[in-house]
Amino acid sequence: MNKTKTPNKHSAVVLILGRPNVGKSTFVNNLLGTKVSITSPKSQTTRFSIKALYEDERGQLLFIDTPGIFKKAEDKLSRKINRRAQESIDGDFDVALYVVDHTRHRDYEEGKVLGIVRKIKKPVILIINKIDIKSPSYLSEYRFLEDEISEIYKISGLNRTHVKPLLDSLFEKAKRPYPLVDKDQFSYPALNVSSKIFIEELIREKVYLFTREEVPYKTAVRVLEVTERKNKTLYIKAVVLTLDKRYKKMLIGREGRMIKEIGMAARKELELSRGKKVYLDLSVDTDYHILD
């Protein structure tokens, strides 16, 4: 951390919280203009808190994208995710963004998140996300929050609609010295995500997108090798690990089609993000301890 203050510039730490699949990761990704946190239509996508840095002429905002909070942690993975989310909430931050999705009914899961929000002693901003979607809408179920939270923004994290006024408000609340983070010391903008973890998460995102409902939560990805070859091609060797042979069979697919599709989608996005040709050597194996 660099504590040297620059005049007229300030910094803030912004915690983002909400139940799974309200669009927190999409908001962060589109705000920064690059893939920081993985996204998919399924919940439990983000498994650990991801820190990402936004900077402009006003200073720095360090966003902490927490894992989604679940009403009941019935398995080891959910308990681990809930624990990591709570650790972020108990940590050091200046303002919290409470994100809700108006296209989904308010339920017990939302009630748990709201209970946590009510205990926060720092400024809280309510974000009503996905306003680009007109139907279905259950906005009336969230209207009572206007009596509890004075500052509210209706945005589209996907299209960046109304994000500018939100950023203006966050910078008004920024009181920490600038720079909060020395960019030269980190892999900008994904501050706490190494290259291997980034690749693992990106491949896991494709597993979420291509496989059946029950498969993704029984999988993990491990990158075994990342090497730049003489022809400037980036060689990546990775394995998708799963808990059971039947899941392994589903991940491979008939004649290997499923894992080929997953690999092709991951490779294309890696080439786009890295700006170079990528050879992805992707396989599937079983590991009964991946969620320990």
C-alpha cells in the first residue's frame, strides 16, 4: 500500500453484497471493462471474494465482490462460501452496495442478506439491478427498502445504465488517501487473482454454462502448466476435477463433445483477454477431496 496522498484525489473500499445471481459479478466486470469475476445463470458461481480496482481522474475505488449469501448452507461448499462472505463483511470497507434483482421474488434468502445489511454501521447504498429487463418485475416487493435505505440507484450492470451517478456518489464518499493501491505492484485490475486462478475460474465458468444443473457444484479446475512457447502461443494444461465417475462421464460427453465445447469456449475467451493464440490442453479426472 502507498500512503502518499495526492491532492484532489481520494480512495474508498466498496463492499458488494447480495444473494446469488443478482448480477454483482456482471456489474464489476462491465464497470472495469474486463473479466474479473466469473458469471453464469447458476448460483454459487463466485466461490471467493474478488478485489478489483476502478480508477479515474478522481481517484481509486477498490471493489470487493463477495460470494453470494445462502439462506441455508446444506453442504461443505455452501458453508465455505458463506464463511468467506461473512469474513468480507466483517472486514475493512467504507461503503456497502446492497444489490437486489427486481426480476426475482423476494424470499428467505433475501431476508438473510437484508438481516446482514441492517447490522452494517457504515453507509449502505441500495442497487436495484437489471432494470433493462421489464418483465417479470417484482419491484413492489422491494419498495419497503426505501424507508430503510435513503440512497437508491436503479441500474443495469450489464449495460452500465445509470452507473455514472453511482460512481459519482462513491467518489463523494471517498476519504482515504490516494493511491490506496500501487497498480505497479498488482496484476491490474484483478488485484487478488493470479493468472492461474483467473484461468481456472474462467474454465469453471464454461463448465457452468455447458453442463447440467447438478454437475457444476461438484467440480473444480486446476491449472497444471502455463508456458509461452517459441511461436508465442500460450500453452495451458488444465484438468476439470469432479467428485464422481458419473459426473466425469457427463463432463466428457459423447465422443468427447462436451469437454471439447467447454475447452473451445474457454480458449476463445482466453485468446481475447490475453491478445495471443492459446492452446488449451483440457482433460477431466475424478478427485473425491476437491471440496475439502
